[in-house]
Amino acid sequence: MTHDLRRKMIAVAAFACLASSAAAAPPSVQLTLQDHKFTPDHVQVPAGARFKILVTNLDTTPDEFESPDLRVEKIVVPGQTITVFAGPLAPGTYAFYDDYHPETAHGVAEAK
């Protein structure tokens, strides 16, 4: 096997790995916290697969994305976006809330 052929085969294999990892990126949902409320407050997520949740805080005070059901808890400072990963989940509903403002900021992730 020539040196050029070997390099081309390595390049093709590397491209295949990159394409495979890009295709395997987990699905994501986006939430916004504003006036200490989640928007949307009901999201659908895939059952049986990992997924990503991005939470942006538009409030002027810290908020928190918390869910014992999803096994996540993370503070979101004003003007910032956090990313958390969850799943795979069985079909069902999973509650989340802002522990600083649970009376107004709460929602549900529905795994289907």
C-alpha cells in the first residue's frame, strides 16, 4: 500500500468518525427563565435517549434549574445559559422547577 493511499484511507476513516459523532449529538430543548417563570413550562423529550436542556436566565437575579426526577440541579446566573444532560428516561412526566422561586417557576418534561 502506498503512502498516499494510506493517508487517504485515514482521512476517510477520520471523516466517517466525525460524521458519526455529529449524527449522534443528543436532541435538545430550550427553556427561558423570565419573571421567575419557565417558558415553555411543558416540553417533550425523547424516551429512551439522552437529551440536552439549555436554560437561559433573563431575570436580574440568579435562578436555578432543579429536578430530582431528572437528577439535575444547576444555578443560572442572570444573562447566562446553562446546559444540562438528562436521560435516558422511561415514558412519563418529570417535574422541574426553580428552587429559588418554586411557586412560579415550575414545569414538566414529558418523555415520549
